[in-house]
Amino acid sequence: MNIQIYCLKKSFDVQKAERWFKERRIPYQLVDLKRAKLGLRELQNIAAKVGLRALVDDASDAYKKSVIPHLSGEQAIVEALLADPRLLKTPIVRNGREAAVGYQPDVWAAWESQQKK
């Protein structure tokens, strides 16, 4: 498994995700979105797996102050997410071409079982 965990800060869900992978001795790479922002192609690949709206953290203060609630076009939402990573819901966990947003242990367990086959 090639796990990457994208996060902005060590939130509770990010800590739980890290713990989940550590307990199973699955190596992962933690990517700080403040230092290494998502690129367009990477964001599009993740959005293709989970849906663009699933990537938007509608509970964040940045979302409440942003224009995203008033946008309807996907391209405008993508541009807003690229411009301000605080609008992304984290953790974003990638395993190669697969992706999950938020704390998703069931999805990660499925990845693990597929890896063992």
C-alpha cells in the first residue's frame, strides 16, 4: 500500500487516521497542505473518486467566509479549493489511485484486504 495522508493541522480525525495506520503497521506519508498544496491534476483525481463536494469542508470558518456556497460550476469550486486549502475537508487519504475523505476505517480496511490478496 502506498498511503498518503493530506492534512492542514493535526485535527482529531487526522490523529485517528494516523493511529489506524500505525496500529496495523502500514507505512504512510503525512503531507502538510500548508507546505505542499494539491495540484490541479491531483485534486481532479481525488475528486473523481470521492466527488468534488465531498472535498469541501462546509463546517470550517474558511468555508463560511468563502464564495463557495454561492458557486455552482465545478471549475469555480476547483479554483477556490486550489487557492485556499483551508476549504478542504481533511484527512484526505490516498492509496495509489484510490482516495477517501475524512475518517474512513472501513474503506482503509478494504484497501488492506485487497493488498493481502
